Amino acid sequence: MGLPEPHPGQPRRADLRVSDADRHAVADILREAAGEGRLDIDELEERIEETYKAKTYADLEPITQDLPVAGRPPVAPAAGAGAVPVVYGAGEANDSASAFLSNVERKGVWMVPQQLSVNAVLGDANIDLREAHYSAREVVISATSVLGSVKVTVPPNVHVIVEGNGVLGDFKEPSGKVPEELTADSPVVRVRGIAVLGDVTVKRRGPRPPKRTLKQHLGLE
């Protein structure tokens, strides 16, 4: 794998420390390979875990060595590029996630169906699309919240259309300016439904941070 020069004039060395942007770039390569069928979900999760544990470029190199894109250097994404590449694949046309007096969530690497029904009745539903793959360029999330909460988290490189209504409740769309990552070819997530004495909230967030080990949490490494 080609190695970038972190500072002008500094020689390329495999023992140099990697940045978060380098780790994200290698994770992008892995997700792209999984979308092409080169890695299964278990291999993808295992290699992504190794990526976020990497400390030097020498640690990163073996992770993509057997992939056709292994020659791509781990550099920070260019301006206007999404933090996670969009991957489309064959998935279910319809699926559902329901929380009745309980909690339900979809997060990590998963396939979003073309039609996803999310119901929260006296419960909480968390739908995180930051590492998700899509069954189609446009997917529809039908959210119903009754005395409950539905939270939909989307990455910066996704168009969001919110068409829901609140009845003594809140149906909130992302606030703030339009991200630079959006393009005409970006996927579309359409969120519709109703919030009755509850809330449905759609927010934009950057990439998920790497998981911390117990030793890291305790400051032992």
C-alpha cells in the first residue's frame, strides 16, 4: 500500500503513526470491497476492528493487501466526498423494526430495504444509517411514534426528505446548512409518518467513532 507524506518533505516510513482520517480511508476500502462481494459481513467487521486498532501504516497495510484496491493510499477524503462511500446491493424490498414497551435499533453495517417501517409505542427506536448499505438509490422509512421516540441518524452524503406530521408531538428534520458532501447522485432517504404524543427526529452525524477497548476506556493503553 502506498503511504502518504503526513508533512511536506518527511520521508515515507511504515512506522509512522496513522491518523483517524487514514483509518477512515482504509475502512472505506473495506466497505467498498464488501459491497462488491469480496468480503462477507464477518470478514468486514473483523477487518474494520483491526483498522481502528492500527497505530502505524505497517499495521494498516496487511488489512487490504489481498484486495484489488490495496494500492490506494490512506489519505483524508477530498472535499465534497462522503466519509463513507455509498454502496448499493440486493436486499429486502420491505422490512420492519418495532419497539413496544421496549427498545430496538439498527446500526453498524446493515442493508436498508427499499421500504422500512419503524414503530415505537411507549418505546425507543434508533435507526443509524452512517455505515449502512442501500437496497436502492431511494429508500423510504415510514416512522410511527405513539408515546415513544424514533431517531433516524443519516450521514452527510445523503439527501433527506421529511414528510411526517406531529399530533401533540414532534416530527423534526435535520437543521443547519446543506453538507458539501451532497451531490446529484447521492442516495435519498425519505422519512414519512406520524408522531402522536411522541417524537420522530432525523439528524445528520459524521462517521461513527472507533470502538474503545476496556483498557483504552480505563486509560491503560
